[in-house]
Amino acid sequence: MQAIDPMRFRGRILKKSPSISAIATLACFIPVFPGNARAEEAPPASVVVTARLDDPAQDAAGGARTLGPGDIDAHAPVSVLENLALLPGIDAFEKGGLGGGSYLALRGGEPNFALVVINGVRVNDPMVSSGGGFDFSLIGPADVSRIDVLTGPWSTAYGADALSGVVSLRLADAQDESGVSARVGLGSQGRYELGGRAHVKGNAGSLSFAASARDTNDLLAGAASESQSAMIAANPDLGGAISLDLFGLYSRSQGSGFPEDSGGPRLAVVRDPEERERDQLALGASLQAGISEQVSGQVRLGFSRSTLASQSPGIAPGVLDGVPPIVSDSRFERFEAVASLDWNPREALALSIGASLVHESGQSEGSVDFGELIPTAYALSRSLPGLFASAALVLPSVELRAGLRADFPENGKARLTPRAGGIVPLGKTGLRLTANYAQGFKQPSLFALGFPLIANPELLPERSWTVDAGIAWSSADDALHASVTAYRSVYRDLIDFDPENFTNVNRDRVTADGVEFAASGRQGPLRLIASLTWLNAKSADGAPLRFRPDWKGAAALEWQVSEALSLRLDGRFSGEFTDSSVPTGFTRIGGFATLDMSASYRLSPALEISASLRNLADERYDRTVGTPEPGRNLFVSLRGRL
């Protein structure tokens, strides 16, 4: 094999090279999508159809998969990514420990193909070598009140970057009463969490504030991570048919561990750790106004800024060539503005038109040590305007939704991304047939366009299309839900590093065929959530694809023993999959199965204690080559409110 660039494509043979401040003063804090109508919490992991005016995904046919707070923090997860294992079609974990690198793949796509938004503000960073992912170590699971996942291309609703789907995190939801709450948690190997939240609601509106701190300490061998975050949200009461939501988040994380692909604590030759420090700022504001009984308008503004400073000691040669020491310090900013008009000429018909503008800018300084220091500084900026329209027809016998978007990249041709879907109820059986087709596109990352050693300004946008069809069922009392969905996703013009020409190039395509099963429901004191996924992902050029097991699944069973006591079991499994490291080259990693047990007891109306015994069977397994996951570990937390 040819010499490998330090920023190898992370999902295929090589690491993916994918890839204003003034507005921060304007919007001093910010929330999700514009509007005042909040979606009611759906049964966790069930299929729901979002229909809020403040939701850009309102043209969904087949719905979003949703996790509520009862599942997000149920078994004391270290990362938000652990929660997503409950949902089908998703592979998500932290590579080499929290802060080492987040891996999130929807329906066989690359991690940078999934758009991540926090309260409506997109937070993907196209300056990092992974090409535009998000570091989930910046957000603690206990800080998240809701997760919505939309699979398949969503460029029609969200614009560029939503190539394989959207993961929407919501940190602040409307509360009925004012109050203060706090939590403290302690776990094995020195892990701890602290957090608090305050909410004030009055005639002038509502204001929420939250802060937290987390430290994994020695939970994972060879890795350590700590993070802090603060969030503020405001919903001033403007009266009449006008609503305003404001949201702000600042978070930072510091971590150290073995460099990715080094072979981890078992195999790495160079034992010095890679040091990483990240900051994330997200601000948003959304305004919704009723113009008439049939027409409403909305405006949404978002600003995000992310920084990453890292220092890697390099990787010694093995089966693959080594990686030199790398120092990098990058900064990225994004401003987004969206405006739309919604018209409901009939009760069953909804039409929407709108426009958006995204401006991105990034700069990086650093060096690569090839025996002498080679500077790697660069700076880029770009703007992406777009127009979109959608329509929805909801009748007792059928539900049809369609959308079309046109984006206009700088120095490139216009990109059209259509989406269409439908739901057909089968009488009064509770059964529904669903079908969707969508296209998406993603601009090359600023890293792929600008990193001096391998930059290629002629790269084409990456593209995708997905078709899916399935059947869903709900019981008459809406207590039980189940669905089966089959899909095919095709990703084209993938950006990869070409070692022969030592530059980034567009490759052919990856095809992913899959079947997803999901079920959830409650019967008396018992509640069950389950998912199962089969995936067959192939590269047209035969390149091995990493982290794509053929089979994976998860289930959680909760028993409300009494009004005060609840017990829960969480189990998950994964088939074997391919990974790669410098010491070993490509290799197969065996499958695994884990079981977690947790209990929660309400000591008083205002005080609750919880305990989670994770990896109950002390299963020994790896998620990446040479990095063992934690064995059996305990976490105990105490929560109180005033």
C-alpha cells in the first residue's frame, strides 16, 4: 500500500478528507426550529409524525424516531451516542473513549453524512479531518431532554449536509412550573457528573438556565475526558399570534488518549497521548407570527462557532505506514438564516415556501513533522443560498407529502433535491403502509478543499438518494407500536484520499441495503422498546467499509414495581465488523452483547436516587482495534428539585 496521509478516510480504506461573529451579539441566546408550538413527547422510540410549524421536517411521511428523557439517561450512559443504539438503522459510539472521536452512521452512511442540530442550530464542523461530524463529548446525556432522528436524505428540509439523515438534540423544553433541580453522580474509576437547572415562568414568559460538568477519569484505559457546559433559553410572551424562542449553549471538553488508528492501549507503539481541547458555541432565535387564519410566517436565525486544538505524537509504522506528529488549531463559524410562509387553504392541505442562507468560514494553523515542520495553515469561506417549497395533503384515506429545494453553491451549478412520501392507512386495523423517496447533497468539507498537503478545490459535492417502504402498526389505544422498513441508500462521488496522487478525489459510490424493525409499548407496569437492523453495505470499488455490522439490535424492558420503585434492563448486541489500524491493517472485530441493569427509587416527591450497573456480565469486547471497552462498572446518582 502507498504511504498513508495522516488524515486517512475514516470509513473506507483511508480516513475521510471531507471534508459572524456580529450575529452572536444580535442573538444572545437561541432554540430549535422557529415557533411557539412544542411537540408533545411521543412514546420513546415509537414512530411519530412531526407537525409543528416550527419544524423544518414537517414534510415527513413515515415520521421521526424519538427518544424522551426516560430513555436518554436511563442507564447512566457516558455519551449521548449510547442512547441512539435503541433506535434501528444507527451505529453510534465514541472511538477510543469520550472525546476521542464520535462515530455516528445512519443507514450505512459516513459519520459526516448525518447533520446534527442542537435546538435547531446546526453544529457539524467541516474543518476537522473527518469531514464535518460533531463531537458528542461536548453534550452530557443528562442535559438532553429529547432526541429526534430522521433517516434518509433531508436536504429538502435542511439544505446541504443532511445526506443520510438528521439527529436533532433538544436541550430545553417548555415546562409548566417554575423550579430548581440539581443532580450529582459518582461512578467506577472516578467517573462523576454534576448538574443543575432553573426554570422561571411568569406573565412575561419563561426563562431556563442549566449547567453541568462531567469527568470520565479512568473509566476507559488510556483515555480521559472532562467537559463543562452552560445553556440558557428564553420564551418571552409577546402576546397575540407572535412567539419568540431564544437559545444559547456554550460547552467545552478536554481529553487525552491514543491517536485514532494507533492500535490503542493494546497495540500502540508510541505511548504518548494525543491531547485535544474543543469549544462549542451555539446561538439561535426563532420568530413565528400568524398573519391570518390561514397564513403564518417564521424566521429562524442560527450561529455556531467551534474550535479544536490538538497535538498528536504520531503513530509508529506497522502493517500500514506510520503517521507523523501533527499539531492543529482550527476555528469554524457558521451563520444560518431561514424564512418561510405557510398557507393552509384547506383543513387537509398545507403549503409552504421559503428561502435560506448559510455562510461558513474557517481557519486553521498547524504543522506536520516529517523530520522538519511543514506548515498547514489555510482559511476559507463560502455562502450557500437556497429556495424550498413543500406541500402536504392529509386525508383519512391517505397522507401525501412532497418537497423540492434548490441550492446555489458558489462556483457551481444549482443543486435540486426532491423528496416525496406517503402513508396509506389500511382501514381500522391500525396498519399503515409507508413509502419515501429523497435525494440529498453535501458540499466538500473546508478541510478537503483547503488542507495544504492534500487540498483539491475541484472536488464535486457528495450526493445520495434513498428509497424506503414499510408497514407500521399501532394498537387502538395507541399503547403499542411496531414497524418494519426496507430501504436502499446510494451515496455517490464520495470524497477520499488518493495516496498515488497525494490529494483528495471523488470516488464512485457506496450502496447500502437494509431492513429496520422497531417496537415499543406499555402494558400495565411494563414498558418495552426494541429494535433490530440488518445492513448490507458495499463499495463499488470493493474497498472494505469500517464499522458496519450486518446485524445489530437493542431492547429495554422497564418495570414500574411500585409508585416509588422502577427497574430496567438494557441489552444490545452487534455482529462482527471490519476495522483498521496502522499496526494491523484491516481486520475483523468480533461481535458482542452487553446487558445493563438500573433501578430508580423515589425517596420523596422531590428526591430520587438511581443506580446503574453497566456491562453486567463483564463482557470483554472492542469497538475499535486495540481499545477495550469498560468492563462491569457502577454509577449512582441523586436528583432533587425545589
